[in-house]
Amino acid sequence: MNAIYQYIIISLVKVLLLEPDHWRSLGILQILKADVSIVVFGEGDPKKILSMRSAPPALNPDIVVISHSLTFDYQLAVLQHIHHLFPQAQILVAGYDESLDAVADVLRAGAKGYFHLSSEPAKLLQALAVVSKGRIWAPREAVALLMNAISGESIDRPTASASELIPAHDVAILKLLQQGLSNKEIARSLGVAEVTIKSHLTKLYRRFRVHTRLELLAYAMTHHLIAGLAMHPPAGSHRGV
């Protein structure tokens, strides 16, 4: 029997489920269908989606929930492929691995979070809500492990003073980023359009040769671009970065 992939609408957020195990997929869908605000539709084989070179226009999820097992079958590069197929989507990996190293690895590969399938069912809905805002859903220890690893690598990159590297408005963005705010929340705080924040972050990524918000944040802290801030994940075990 083919495994199931589904679109799930949560407060107008579309979620694509990629779970090759049929019974596990049904279990996840049962949790989601228990919420009256969620509408589920569609059926097919996740591996067919992952074999696509490009996604059809009708397949445009805001969140992709992917089984951790698929990162073994396709390696962690599968997360990059999902970003290629659905560039606007956030990725939530779901599995049973309790290793902090494994969670840190999927975050570094581009996932926004890791949901442990042994958690209470309601936690899945919370995870989707957090990830939909562009924040991280993962244990603080795993986020700290990732950030420490990134900061250790960044010491070999060119250094300079904050005033030489970035203007004051970019420093303000980095400070709000460190507080765990999403692009929309940062834009609201600074009184600018969300597209302006995205543009500034893209330029910072290129300038400092980083690829994710976590890497940018780690670089900024390591090189003292954000004065007086410690190197630690935001408060709360699953608060987003």
C-alpha cells in the first residue's frame, strides 16, 4: 500500500506530510484530524515527490513534515532538495531519535525543527505553530550544540569591528533575531516591510558566508557584532530562533 502524503491547513497554513511508513502516517494524520481547524486532503507516495526535479504549482506547502527515516534513505541532502522544491516552505523533521547530535544535524541541514514522535499528540500541533512562524522547535541543548559548533568554525573567518562590517540598522536586526523573532515580527518592531528584512538578511548571509539564521547569529555573537549578548539559545525549551 502506498504511503500517504497530505496537505493540512492550520489557520490557513498548508502542510505537506512525507512519511513512508503507512501506519505511522495514519497515526500522525489521526492527531491532525482531531483538531477541527485542520483540513486534510490528498494521497500519494512521498518518494515520488522527492524524485521530482520541480514541484507543480498546485503543490505549494508552507510547511513540510518529513520522516527522519528519509534522511537515512536519501542522506541529509534530502532537506536541501525539499528547499529546492518548496523554497517558501519550512521543514519539520519527525522521528524517534533522542540524540542531540542528530537533532543538531537536521537543524544545520536546513530543518526548522525536530518533533519527537513519542511526545504527546498535542505537541505536534504546537510544533507546527512554532515552525510556521519561522522559529525553531528543538531542545535547547541541541540548539546550543549547533550554535557552539558553528561558532567554533567561524573563528577562521575574517574578523573586523562591528562598525566596519555592518551599519546600525543591521545590528538592530541581529539583536531582534537573537531574541527569536520572525522576519514579520522584526519588521513590525523596526517599522519596515517584511521584504526589507529578508533583503538585509540575504545580504548578511552573503557577506559573512553563512547559509542559515543560526549560522548568522553564531557568527555575529562570536565576532561581537551584538554587544553584551551571551551565546545561548532563547529561553524556553522549544522557542524559535
